Amino acid sequence: MTVQTVRRAAEREALAMPAVVVSTTRLTDHMVRIRLYADDVEKFDYAGPDQLVRLFVPPRPDAELHLPISARWWPEVCAMPESIRPIVRNYTVRSVDVAAGELDIDFVLHGDDGPASAWARRAVPGDKIGILFDGARFDPPPTTRRMLLVGDETALPAISAALEQLDASIEVLALLEVEDAGAELELAHPPGADIRWLHRAPAGAARGALVLAELRAARLEPRHCYAWVAGESSLATSVRRHLVNERGFGKEQVYFCGYWRQH
């Protein structure tokens, strides 16, 4: 795909829909890909590689799934009794097959510390979950000639999808900060793309420290460059601050999003 402006959200009214697990594939020790089937995937209007979806997870492994039925889904969820109220989390759609009614979502596993991780590590074919399609924010201007992609494990689904969709005319630098070599993935990408895996060491190193060090040493021309940065909040904000304040990027050239916050 040649870089182009994409819609920021699906145009049709979004409603929660039930989905069922088709298969699970372990990608690394800490990431699993879950393929879901839903009758209404054919209504989904894909808007970009960082397409978001809201997941509705049953409150307990043995609990029945209850979903909101209107576009005012959040007040409905809040009004449900706690015993049946689904847990809502945001995830990235890794890929979608509208004809088959299937979509893939990659989950970073961190034990039972989070409800989505706890659900994903136990998921088997036939398990039910709710999905509601949201927007996408990957929006490089038509003049883009260079692209910087930065993220941690949680940003890998979006960055992987973006790399697959870019053509060889775009000069790409991807800085991917992960725990260790065991978290690396095989990535399809345009010829000549510079993909750098950065391993956090020692364990517990500050998020984004390796990325910032790599950025400061990199030759990076801001003209006609678009930066997409996501992951842990301090990583995203520190990279954006560096690009704007130290490298001369315009604020409109940088999309950044804190997917989660390290406590």
C-alpha cells in the first residue's frame, strides 16, 4: 500500500457484537494471537493499521458474557450489576478477513495481572468475547517519504500491520523496545526497511531509555517524515518530546499514544 491518508474511524454506528474464539497461536513466550469469528465482521470498515477494537471480557472465567445492545454502550455497561458487568479493554486489530468473518488480535501476556491477559492465556476455541470496532489514527500525509515507527510489545500489532502495508518508496526506521530476544517477531516489511530490536537490560530498565539513546544517535531528517509512536506512556511521551523539541519535528508530524502506564 502506498502511504495515504486514512479514515480516522468507521463511518457507521458502532455496536458491540459477540465473537467466538476460532484458534490460538503462541507467537512468543509472552504473546498469543487469537483468531475470532463474528457474524457482523462484514460490516466492519477497516480504517488503518492501528485500528482499535474494544474487547468485552466476561468478569470471571466461568461467567456468562453480557453485552450492551445500543450505541450508548458505556452507560449500559456501567449500569450492569457488578456480577455480570463485562470488563472493557482496548486492543489493536492485527488483521481482518471480512470475507471469512474473522479477525486476529495479538495479546501480550503478563500472567493474571490484567483481565484481558488472564482471559487470553486460557482462551480455547469456542470461548466467547465481545468486540466493538473503534477508530484508527495512523494518518501520514500524502507527502510522506520517510517514516519512524516506535513502540514496545503492545505496539507490535500496529507496527507489524503498518510495515506490511507500506511500499518500497517509503524509507522506514522502526525502533522496537522489548524485554529480550525471545520477544522478537518475524516481520514482513518493505525492502530496505531498518528494523532495530532493542532489548531492555538489565530487567526493570526505564521504558523508552533505549529508544531515546538510539534516536539521539540516528540520522533522522524531519522533512517529509511521519512518526507513529505508541506503547508505555513514558516511552511515547519522551519520544514525542525529543522529536519536537530536539529534532525539529512539527507536532502534526508525530502521532503518539500511551497504551498503558508502568507503575
